[in-house]
Amino acid sequence: MSYKRTYRKTIRIPYSGSVSYSYGPSQSGGSGTAYYSGTAEEEVEVDIEVDTVPFDNSVAACNRHVDVLTGSVVATQTAQVASIRQKAKQIGDTVVNGFFNTVRFEISTQIVELQKRVEALLLDIKEKQKKLLALKTQMEKDYHRVSEQYGKIFGELNQELDNRVHALDQPVFSTANEMYLAEDRFMQMDMLNVVALSGKENALLDAQIGTALTKRHAQHALIEANTFLAKKQATELILEHCKIDDNREQRFYAPVCYASTTDEHNVINAQAYASGILPQDISGKVIEQVQMDSIPDMSDEEKENIDVFFKTLVNETDASDEHAARVKNIITKLYSL
């Protein structure tokens, strides 16, 4: 767009100089020089009109060319992206198809190789089967021939042995035949009924005895089951009594056994045995902090409770053999000291 500007400025120009003069004859006539100086000022106003129409036209034309170039670049970029995508898809398809073709070819090759190998193995197995069947047939024939020979030999030996045994033990065999005849006569007599009746009564008695034993075992099993259920219920009651369904901060106690002994040299040895739920170093802390003087004496009630518990524990201990009985007696003596 064209525009117009006006510029104003005051121009100051200093000046100085001299002028020679002369004048005609007069009363005093003569000549001389006159000096002058000063500043000349002039107000200058300049109107400037700038014509930007050609430049604007060139800018508009350049803008149109840039827009066309931008459209061309965008179209080229779009075409390039589409071409890259198409080429990438073609390359991917080619790679995938090539991979699958290679795998398919390898699998087909392995199948052909394995098929040929299996066919060869099948032919070999068939040939070996024929040889084994022929060998089996031959072995069966040899076995039957040899078994017939040995059967004939052992049959003759058994017959000869039987003849010789009968010849040597002829009285025994005669006695046995007479016993068989007597047994046959006994089976035909009325005594057979007596024997059958006695066997029936014995069988009935055995059945009654077996039933009684079964009932006794069942009663014992019921007693054991009742004892087990009672102990289970007692255990559940104890566990229910010992469980604490609370999330408050509380203090719990665990048993610790502290033993102090004095040897023949008056040296005191202290030992502490802590429960498994306590930390491992608690025994050392107990030995360091606990002294025998600080432990109060047990009351009569506590001593009585400990005696009852100890005697019950000792009585429940199995002392069937001599060693267990001796150990039990020694423990009782040591406790009574």
C-alpha cells in the first residue's frame, strides 16, 4: 500500500566575512574594510510519497508462488509417505512370505527326509520281523523236539522210579490201600453224621467267639474315638481361650528357665533357657540382669502345684523296660533332694 510522509526541518547556516569600501573625496574622504557575521535560518518542508504498489504486487505474486510450492510440497510429501508405506508393506509382505516359504520349504524337506527314513526303517523292520518269525518257528520246532525227547526220557525215568519205589515200599503201599478201604467203610457208617454235627457245633461256636471279639474291638474303637474327640474338644477350648482377638498394643510373657549352680570351688555358674518364641540373645540378657538374690521364694501354693504337675508327668511316663524304670527312679530322687 502506498503512503506519504512529510518531513520538516530548520536549516541554520552561519556566515561571516569582510567588505572593502572606499568613498570619494570629501572633507575626510578615504577607504576601509567592514566586517560582518551572523546565522541564516530557513524552514524546509519536504513531502515524500512512497509508491509500494509494484512491491505489493510482487509480494502477492511471490505469496501465490509460495502457496503453490507449499501445495506441491504437501502433495509430494503425501505421495512420498504413501509410497513409503506401500513399499514398506511390500517389503514386509515379501519378508514374511519369504520367511514362511523358507520355513515351509524346510519343513517339506524334513518331512520328505523323515518319510524316506521311516520307509527305510519300516523295510528294515519288516525284514527283521521275517527273520525273527523264521527264527521263532525254528526255535519252536527245536523246543518241541527237545521237549519230546526229554519228556520221553523223564517219563521212562519216572515209570522206572515208580516201579522201584513200589517194589521197595510194597508193605507201605499195601497198608495205605487197606487204610483207604477202611476210610471208605467209615464214610459209609452212621459215624459220619456224628462228625458232621460236631463240626456244625464247632463252627457255630467259632462264629459266636468271632462275633464277641468283633464287638469287643468295636467297643475299644468307640472308646478310642470318644477319647480322641474329648481331647480334640479340650484342645479347641484351650486354643479358643488362648486366642486374643484384639489389635491393641499389649504385653505378653513367655517362660524362661534360669539355673544357678555352685561347684566344689565355690564358682557360680548361671544358665538361662528361653522359649523358642523369644529372640536368640535373650538368654544372655537374662543371665546379665537376673540374680539369685532378686528371685523371690515360691509360695506354698506354687510348690504344691509344681509337685502335682511333676508327679503327674512322671506317672504318665512309660517305664516298661529296665532302663526307663531306672531313669524314672533317678529323676524322682533328684527332684526330692
